[in-house]
Amino acid sequence: MRLIIFCLFLPCICFSQQTINATQFFDNGLAGFVQAEKTTGKKVNFPWIDQYELRTETRDFDLGKQEYTLRVSPSSGKIRKAQKAFYEELINAPDFDAQEIFCDLALVLQDDWLSLFILNENQSVMDELVVILKDKQTIYERMMGTYEFNPQKLLRLQTEKSDLEITLNEIKLEKDFLLNKYGIEGQEIDFGDFATVESISEYLANNVLSQNQSTITDVEVEYKKQLLLKEMELESSEEKRLIDFAQIKYTGPHDDLIQERISIGMGIQFSNSGNTKLKMQELKLQQEELERESERDIQKIQTRSVAFENKLQRDIQTYFLFQKTMQEEKTQLEEMSSKISQKEGTSPLFLLEIKERHLFMKAKSLNKKEDLLRDYLKYLHQSGKMCESATFTNYLIP
């Protein structure tokens, strides 16, 4: 009973803190992206008759001898089919602006998730460093007044503490900004299954984009090519139309049924219009220009991707070498620390400096990892890999 009353007044103590993982973080970030509904085109029934024309003419200004002509210009099945195909291509145009916004948002979300991860890791390192500096200060204070005391070391320690305090404050401010940006203040973040440099190296080895450039296409260019093709088919079907018109002529006088006459006529056309030929040539030139544009874009993507891949591969190898050197140094220092700690009268300052050195290298390793991961995300974005799907993909997982 007492526990129930206690929980009513202090619920934050009685319930565990909510944890948010990568999937929840990205879902939260994508919730703000609302894609406008695609405008559906009005249904159009393309006519069998393109044009109706009514003509009237009188002879000798005698209304009793008025002549009437009804002329129609028929369409054809091929023309109507081409018109429908062209219209459907127009109304089904992809929303390229929305796709670009979504693609940029995907990069921002993963970049922010990476920032939170690095901030969290750096804070852990800095917290450990705070403890070491406190221990060093305690030792220095005990050594004051002895011949072993070096005031310059104490001065350097105070400088390191000030720099560390500034760094921790910057980490806190940046972290608070990101948490507030996504409305997840006060929630514990689970960074499980976060991408490693090893997983990135393996991904690049299995999905090198520069080896598959034939599959790279610009969606917008491809759409323009299809639209031009449909327009060319429409122009071609118009040019091949055989029947120009059909007409019925009614001739007076209108007061004598025997003398009233009705005639039927038809016009056949063999198109040789210069304007039509000019239009077709213009469309063909546009088609050729689009082909060249597509080839240029593919070449540009390939050149940029190869340069990015090479840089990433070099940086990855540099990172692995740094990790190997850091691990060897750590092993040697740990062995040295173990031997020294067994001797009596050994100053603990030396052991603390070994730990401090290890934390310094760990922070440096985190900076290198951050640079690698950001370049990796930028590579996926600029190469189009991140934007090739309409659904979000998290590339910061192993």
C-alpha cells in the first residue's frame, strides 16, 4: 500500500526510463516528412471527331437557294491510342522534388544518428578522463611541499581540466540540441548493432558502385525520354492520318423537294507538311540530347564514385593501421604498467598517465571513425545509392 502511494507521487522513480533504438529514431524523424498527395489527372475521353465545321453559302443573295455544308475531321484509333498514352505519361510523372527532399532527409537522419553515437562515445571517454585528472590532482596536492613536486605539472593539469570542461559542455549542448530536435529528451538511447569500419569495408567490397555503372540511371532523364517517345508516336500517328475530312452538302431551292439535292464528299490527305517534319526532327534532336545527357551524368557519377571509393578504401586502411598500432601500444603499456606496479615506491602518476594516453588514443580513434562514417554516408548519397529506393534504408547497421 505504501509503495502504491509512493509511486503515485513519484512516478519517475517507479517506472524505468524509456529506451529508443535506431528504428524508433528514424521512424520519429520520418514522421515529419509528409509527401503531398499526387494529383490525379482528370479522365479524358479522346474524341472520334477532331473538328466540326458548318459552312453556308447563298447564290445571288437568294435565301431560298442557301447552301449548307457540314464537314467533320475524323480521328483514328492509332491517334486516340497515342493521345491516351501521352496523357497518361504526363499525369504519371514522378514527383522529383519530393524524391530529392526525401533523399536529403535520409542523409540528415543518418548523419544525426551518427552524431548522437559519436557524442555518446566521446562523453564516455571524457568521463573516464575526468576521473583520471581528479586522481592526478589528488596526488599533486599530496606532493606539494616535497622536492618531487613540480608546479608546472599542476599548471598543465589545471589547463587540461579547463579544456576538458569546455569539451564536455560542447558535447552536452550538441547532444541536447539533437535530442530536442527529435523530441526524445530524457530517453535512453540504444546504439546496439551500430556500423563498424569492418562492416563498411565489407559492404564496399560487395557493393562497389563503380563496377556496376551500367545499372545507374537518372530517373528524371529516363522519364523525359519516355515522354518524348510518346510525343513522337503521337506526331507520327497524326502524320499518317489518311482521311482529312468527310462532308455532307445540302443545296436548295428549299421550296421544291424534287429539286433539293444532298451530296456527300470525302477528303484524302497525303501529308508532306514541312512543319510536321520540322517537329519530328526537333523531337529527335531532343531525344539525342537526352541520351548524351544521360551518358554525361553516368560518367560524372562514375568518376565521382571511383574517387570517393578510393579515398574511403585508403582511409579504411589507414584506420586499420592506426587501430593495430594503438592496440600494440596498449599491450606494451599494460605490460609496462604491470611490471612497474609490482615494485614498491612506484609513483601512481606514471600509471595514471598510461591510462590517460590510452583514453587520448581512444578519442583520436573515435574522430577517425566519425570522419570515415560521414564520408561513407556522403558517398552513398552522392552516388545515388541512398536514394534509389522510395523507402528509407538504414546504412549505419553492420
